[in-house]
Amino acid sequence: MAELVYPPIIGIVKSLWKYLGLQFTFYGETHVPKKGPAILAMNHVGYLDFAIVGTAVLPSKRLVRFMAKKEIFDNPIAGPLMRGMKHISVDRKNGGPSFIAALRALKNGEIVGIFPEATISQSFELKDMKNGVIRLAMESGAPILPTVIWGSQRVWTKNVKRDFAHRKYPIYVSIGEAITLNPDSNVEESMKILESRMRELLTQLQNDYPDSPIGQRWAPARLGGTAPTPQEIEARKAQRKEL
């Protein structure tokens, strides 16, 4: 079936990148298969992550079907566009239908993009991940491509004022080597392998990143930044529940 919505949206996104002056560096694009299914398991640090990772995949001439929260699909403007691009709606209260939809897409040879952390990491560290990505790989036979992004949090992230001021921020994406599972794979052990691979890739990007993290709001406390630590975030959540 012809792609009527995705190509013009890609053109708009490319114009947005040009307007913002973002400086992209992509690693591992050759790990994206030219055909057949694959799962992009991505970290999540900013609202533009899906569009940036989608851009990193374009050299392979593949389109990614991203799994995104249902609320985006409920929007009267974004919803029709998301459905037109064949992205997959995720109802966090009932994940069954989205799992089936993603499995169907993979069996049709599509690339599916998943944020296993489910939400943006406000500490910019990797959060605990949900194992749906592992179960999808086991049932579909599709390889998992561990994928990390760094720098997008400087443009637009959760609880921080967005910055669209043409600052030419460096944005890095790294797509790792495929992890292949089978129906008998151990879910827990497979999750540990995926998390380890993603941490390695993220550490490498942070080491390669040209701008100093010291004292910066976009950098995790572990690197000398001023973003809240995971422990501080959990403490705030607990305090809000008590109120």
C-alpha cells in the first residue's frame, strides 16, 4: 500500500531540523536491515526522540512504525497523522491490543520502534525497562536493535522549557548490533543483555559528546550535571502521593 502520509511528514521534519540547526551524528546505520522485520529498542530523553531516530534510519530507506501513547492518537490533529503513518497506539491500562498490533507489523516485515522505559527519563539515566520488547522479539523472531539517543533533551524534554532558539545543538544517535532471540529465550536474562548493550552505547555517546556536561541542566548528576537523580525523582513522586 502506498505511503501517502509518511513522506510529506518526513519533509516537514527535515525542514524543522534545518530551522533548528541541529547537528546530527549517527552511528550504526548499517545495522538496520534493508528488508524484513526489526525492533528498535530506544532510550527516551526528549519529546523529539522518535522523529530523530526515524531520521537516523532513513539512509536504509526504511520507515519506522513507532509505538506511542494513546493520548497522542486521541488528539484531533496528531491522531490522523499518526494513524496515517501506521504508528501503533499504546493504552497503558490495556497493553494487549498494542502488543498484537506490533506483532502483526513485525510479521509483515516492518520496523517497530519501542521505548522500553515507557516514559521520558527526567534524570537522563536509563530507567527500568518493561519486558514487552523481549516478548515481541521472542514471538516474532525479529532482531532487536539497541538504540540510544543523546542531546535531544537540550531541545525539548519533560518539565524543562523547550529551546527552539537555533542553537545548533549536537544530537547523537547510535544503533547497535542486532540481538537475536528465540521462543525459548529467558526473558529476564534477555532484558539484562539489552540493558547492558544500551548502557554501553549511551556511555560511548556521552564520552564522544563535544559539549561539557558540568553544571548543565541537560546532563545527569553522575556526569556533573544538575538534572535530578533517579532517587530525587522517586522521592518527589512519593511526596506527591502523600499530599
